[in-house]
Amino acid sequence: MSDSESRPVTPPPRASGSNTLPLTPEQVKQFELHRLKAKSLQREREEETSSSNALNINNKRPIGVTPATSNSPTAPGKQSRLQRDSRLGTYFEYDLSKMANSKGGFLVQEAPEVDEATRRKEQERERQRAMQSLEPAIYLDPDRNPKCFECGTVDINHVYRKVFGALVCKRCENDKPEKYSLLTKTECKEDYLLTDAELRDQEAMPHLLKANPHKSTFANMMLFMRYQVEEFAWKKWGSSEGLDAEYERRMSEKKKKKNRKFEQGLKDLRKRTKEGVWQKRQDAEHKHAFGPTERSTDGTGMQICHECGFTVEFEEL
């Protein structure tokens, strides 16, 4: 007999069509009851062995709760508070629930409460800015969508379209700042000589509202498009040369006014200085206080100042 014939062979698995009968519900119930009883008995045996500090059948310490009377370092009540190393220096304990997060590493006082009127004004400014930021719907038909005036794309800035009526995309806006850049109210007044009443007119001078960067409670910042401001200024002053002439006239008038003010101040200073010196000279002059006339033997009269001793002689006729 060869070795291959004497070697044990694993029997083939049973076919799915086996002759074994399926278990009834009563048999399944009995199997579950026997399994639970076996587990209960095993748990009781493990508790008995753990009381005698014996190992279980797997040579492992049985799993259980460590009693408080145990000498184990993990026993409850045995853990003590860790001592801080004195070499780390002194430290201070703070109540984090009472600290204000200033996002800068500092403790600051809480800001005072804002009154109701200021809060309503700020909410109204936010509402005005939100109304300008709403974007309109886009049509599926590309011919119905507005296009950029410079490059013809449909990806335009809807805020500029709604506020300024300008059809321009963001790329053309960045490529042509000399036309589509935004100017502040101060720049319009100083560079283009426009007045507050003209800049507040939304129909003549449309403007975009932004939150004030200096403080949120301040009035909204007004931004104007450069080419619209230039068109309005050319119309007001005639042309760019007229604007430059008006600017030069105002600057020269301002310079003259400043010189007149300086000269007037210098004149007042000279007058005050002159009057002060004259008064000092008047105060410095000594006024003699002569006493009664004294007559000498030769018939001449004499008066003596009591303060400085100055003597005046005269003849009496």
C-alpha cells in the first residue's frame, strides 16, 4: 500500500440536498435554554476562581470589577492627585468661564450695550447693502442673458449691473481699472470737485453701499464708478481742461487765502509786540514826586524828589 493510500482524507462536504431534517421551533427553544444555562454555570465557576485568585481555564486572570479593598494600583480610591514639578515655576489658576475671548491674547472689558436706535440704524444699513447684492435669475437661452460690453461673456458682475447699470465681467473690471474702478466720496469731492448734494442723487450719480471700514456703527461708505464720475464732471465743467482750470483756480484762491491769513496773523503779532514794548517803556519811565519848595538864603527856590533825590533849582521873581 502506498503512502497516498494510507493518508487520511478530509471527507467531502455534505450536499445541499442532505437527508437531515430542519429543527422545529421547540427544539430551537430548548437549544437556547441549554446555552444560557451553560453560560451561567461558566460565570459562576469564574467568580469562584476569582475569589481564590486562581486563573481560569485559559490561564488568564478572570475579568471582573476590582474591589476597593484590593491592593491593586488600579483599585478605586487608591489614585492620588499628581504632584506638579516645582522646577516648572509658579502658575496661576483662572476661571475660563469668566474670561472674554478678545482673539488677541488679552483680557478686555466687555463692550457697552448699544442703544436701540443705533441697532436699528445698523440693521437698516445691512438691509440696504443686502438689497444691492441680490443677483437676478439666469435664462437657459443664452441670447436672453446680458453680455459684457467689453468681451461679450455672460459672466457679468450683477452687482455692477443692478447698481450702476454697467455690463462688465470681473476680468474686464480688473483689466481696465481706469474705467471700472470704484471711487470713494472723498475722492470724488477732491479730484472732480463734486458736491455732497450731487453725490447723494442716486439717479444722477448711482453709488454702491459698503460697510464702513472704520467702524460698523458709522454711515455706509458710498462708492462710485470712475467713468460715470468723469462723465458727470465733464458735463458739469465742460471738459477735462475746464476741470483742470477750475482746480487750479481753487488752489490759487486757497493759497491766497492762506497767505492773507498768515499776513493778518503776522500783523496782529507785530501790533501786540509793539504795544507791549511801548507799554514796558512807559512803565519803565520814572515820574518824579517833588516835595514842597525850599528857599535858600540867596533867594533861590529848590525842590527835591522823595524817591530818587533829584533836585531842581529855580529863581523866584
